[in-house]
Amino acid sequence: MKSRARLCNCSGSALLTLCVIVAAGAAAGCTGKPFLSNGDANSAEVGYGGNDPAVAIAVAKEHCARFERVPRFLNAQENVAYFACENP
């Protein structure tokens, strides 16, 4: 019973700090959606989370399609996948 009473007596700022720490920890585990970080008619750089650059292909396809082209995977480094946009 005492521990429950102590939790209720926490200040608002201490409780807010605890919530921020828990939320930040949960967000760090999220991979997020792939996104176009840079690109033009000839290339696409797609940022992604996790260990699989294959998740970036959909973003690259959408980007290259704007120029009536298709993506070809080149390589991946540090959560960025690099694609060439080529004629079909």
C-alpha cells in the first residue's frame, strides 16, 4: 500500500519526465517508414530503418515512375539504399 501512495505523491514534473523517457525508448525501437532522402531523374536515395534495404524499393519505384523509369538497386550503406533510375 505504501508504494502505491508514494506513486500518487510524485510531482507532475517527475511523472512527465518518466513518460518522456518511456516514449523515447519506445520510439527508438520503431523502424519507421522508408522515405526519399534525395533523388532526380537518374537516381534515388531512400532512407529506411532496420536491416533490410528491400523495404526501400517501393519508394524508389514511386520516385523513378515520375520520370517514366524503373529503379535498379545499386547498394546500401548506413540505412540508405541507393538506386539508379533507368529506362524500362
